[in-house]
Amino acid sequence: MDHFSRQLSELDAKGRRRELVPRRLDGPWIVLADGRRLINFGGNDYLGLATRSVDSVATGAGSGASPLVCGWTDAHQRLAETLASFEGTESAVLFPSGYAACSGTVATLAGEGDLILSDQLNHASLIDGCRLSRARTTVFAHRDCQELEQILSRCRDEFAQVWIVTDGVFSMDGHLAPLRELCEIAERFGAHLIVDEAHATGVLGETGSGLCEALGVKDRVAVRIGTLSKAIGSQGGFVAAKRVVVDYLINRARSLIYSTALSPLAVAAAEDALRQIASQPQRRVALEQLARSTRRGLGIQVDPPEDSVPIIPVIVGEDARAVRFSQMLAGAGFYVPAIRPPTVPEGTARLRISLSALHQPTMLENLLRQFEALPSGPGYH
């Protein structure tokens, strides 16, 4: 146990030790244990659906078993079919979490004798899926299609199958994957593209189905992974793909087979949210406007559709500086978390602004004034 104590002390010395802190969500607010109410710029409730009540829910709290035993109900099947229609794929399947969907899918589809090419800044769930698979994994520089193409030119013939794995929206940077270019490379080299749409589902695209829709490549991406816990405001994950891929996951993905199925409450909440996403596009429009105006206020210039991504990092560099700025913002009534290594690379500690359709323009105006008042002003990237 001394080994653990020493490592925790090292985290303390670096300002990187984390703790679980009780908090409560209340619309655009976060309520701390001492009763303080801060405007919440730290969550992933992009469309403001996470804290709604779902009056139509009249079901049990637990599913009782794994999907292949008796945990898969008519409601689970209906949600899977709705998601397949939403994504424009032949089939879809539900996982107990977005992490389980990402790690389980990559680990299951990529096998021995295959090659995985993984973006340098992919989410931990994708990275863990690569590690769990029996495939060889090569990491390419973030969004660097030239390096990706060079790797494939050198060694494509050595592998039975090649899987290119990427986030759609990178959660700590707000960057978009260059999916058009990745599709062209995948097609040229006979590779399969896996895209995690977690932070794009409900946010990007004409109907809100994600970055693949926004960039017009839905029919060119073999496997799309999504979450029910961000813009959809529920819990769980899903994979949308051809039926043969989904059937293979149902039979081989350990994170699906050996986990209890999604709670019926989460299924009902996700169904309700998908109906609202379809019937209330104004939520997505309001979110896009907030994202663009916030970037303008911070002096950040990016091209569409990246300018409408509701994740805006303000990189300050030093861990202690990021924590101090976060605390100062909290003192002014704003919750903006400090993100530090290992979540982000060394020397890139940041304040991560996450927007919601529940935020009012005046809330953003006041937040921007507080950023201007920070000592020396943080560097914006």
C-alpha cells in the first residue's frame, strides 16, 4: 500500500490528484455540496436534455440480465431500430456505456493479423480497445492524413485487414476529424473506418446524427459508434453499422455479452430525447450560435463546421495555472473545469468550456468578461 501512497503523493505535488466531489445538476446550473450554484460550463449536456423529466416512463429501474439472457426488451429493440434509422444504417446495437461501445467494438472487430491505425488524440476508450485487440496498433499524428497514407503505402500488404480508428469530435480540443480525407484513404487502401461520434451525435449534421452527416460521408464510414449520455441526455452507448457487423458484435463483443443490459429507464429517456431532437431542431441551432459567438468573443478562428462545436478549450499551459484560473472562475459563479495531464498532453493544461442549449447569451457574455479579467490573460488556442 505504500506504493500507492507514494504515487498519490506525487500526484499531489504536481497538482494532478483528483477527487470525487458531490454535485447536482439543475438545468444550466451545477449545485455544490455547500449549496453554491454555479453556471455549468463543464458538462456534456449539449442540448439541455439530461435534466428533463420523462413523463412517459412507466417501467422498472433494472433490466435484470445481460442482453443475450433476458435483458433485451421490446423497448431495447425499438431504440436500436430508431438509432439505425437515425444513423442511416442497416442495424444498431446498444451497449451499457459509451466506453463499453468504443473499447468493445475496436477490440472485437480488429483481430490477429490486422493493423489498427489510431489517431494520436483518440479517446481513452478507443485506445483501450486497441490495446485489448490482438491487432498491431500504430498511432499516427493527430489528423495527419499524409502520415497515415505513408504508413499504408509502406505496409498495407502485410495485413489481412486495416482499421482506421478516430474520434469524430475530439473531446478535449473541439477539433474535427478530416473524415472526407480519411474516407478517401480508406477506400484507396481497402481499409475500414471506425468513427466515434460521441460528441457529435445530436449536435452536428442536418438532422443531428453527427459529423459523418455534416461532411456527407455517412455511407462511406463502415462503423459508427455513439453515446446516449451526452446530447441525448441519457446513459449508454451504441454502434450503427451493416447488419453483419452488428450481428458479429452481438456474438463476440465481451463488453456487451457480459454486461447487464441498459436500464429500461435509460432506454425510455433515450427514445424520448431522439424524438425531441427530431422535433426541436431549434435546440441545435441555438447551440451552434452560442458556439460561434463564444469563439468570436475569445478570438478563436476555425472553419465551419468546427466553429459550431460546443467544446472550446482555452489552453493555459501549466497545471497550477489552470487550476487557479478555474477556482477564480468558480468564485465568480462559473464552473469551468481545469483539464490536466494525463487527459491532455504535458504542457497543455486547459480550461474546457462546454456549451449547452440551456445557456443564455447573457451567461456567455458574463463568462467572457471573467476570462478577460484573469491575470495576464490566458493564451487562446
